[in-house]
Amino acid sequence: SVGNERHTVVIPIKEGASGQKWVLFFFQWMFVSSFLGGIGVWLMRRPATSCLNWLKWWHFFWTSVLVWLVYLAAFYPGLMTSDSLDQWNQMRSLLINDHHPAFHTMTNWLITRIWLSPAAIALAQIIFLGAVYAVALRLCSKYGVQRKLTTTVFVIMVMLWPANGFLVITLWKDVWYSIALLWLTVLLAELVLQGESWLDVKSNFC
């Protein structure tokens, strides 16, 4: 507990529910995420007309966000372990120690100034991971990877791999670390593939 509040993991299955309800929930999740993902795949396969040109690669972003929001809605306000609760307590009390990275704790504090809920942090993770993921797939296509292959990878990683959906709504420092590592990998790949000319573009340093 934190002060007079209690923060627990919200699971949409009542205690003592049978395995059949878990199976039902799984197929409901598969239906919703597949429906949203199917819309995204349909948009990706459309020609880049003038009205859709600005969304040419952000289809990956929006579809990722929509699918992962299904997870957040199902496990609202997000998944928290004992480490998550301890860090939440530090964030609320501002009594920060080195058991968890202080920078990450203060980042959570900054995010929750907008909305004091674990869901705010989970939503931020969803947005950032979706954005970096879209940039990574755009980079693959820019250097010759066929759109069909990037779309297949997208479907597997987002629609058919529950681990990504569960972890992106889990309040762990490891999630932000993984997002940052993916972003760094994209930047290094761009630098290697484009060469020194990449360093001449000032916006690349932002």
C-alpha cells in the first residue's frame, strides 16, 4: 500500500474462475487485436495517396498503439509487481533510494504530473515503443527490405506475440531500457548504412 491507497494488479478474471473463462478471454483478446491489426495491415497495403501520404509509415505506430491499448484496457491500470509498487511508493513520497534507478523514478513522477495513475506510465510506454517500432520498420524498408516482409514482422511482433502486449503495460524500468536500446540500435544502423553524411544532418542529433 501507498499511504492510504492500495495499488494492485487488475486482472479481468474473478478469483476462482475456471480455466474456461481464461480461454474465453484469450479468444476475445485475439479477436479484438486481430481486428485492429487487420485494419492497420489494410491501410499499409493501400497506395500512398495524397490524403494518406503523411500516414505512410505511421500506420505501424497507430496500429501498435490500438492493439496494446486493448491490453491496457483488459489489465487496467497496468501490471505492477512488488518492485513496481516499491518504486511507486518512492515516487509518491519522494524518498528515493538506489534500489531502483532514481532517474526512472523521477521520470515516472514527471509523467504522473499529468495523470496520477499507473495507466499514465503504461500509456507513455505504449506511445514511445510504437513510435520507435515504426521508425525501425521504416528504416528497414528504406534500405531495401520488402514491404511485405516488414508487414509480416509487424503482424508477428504486435498482433501474435502476447509477451510484447503484456510487457509494454508493465511498470518496469526494463521496458524503458528496451525501448531506448531499440532506438539506439536504429540510430546506429542508420549511421552505418548512410555513412558520414548522416552526421551532417543537424536534425539527427535531436
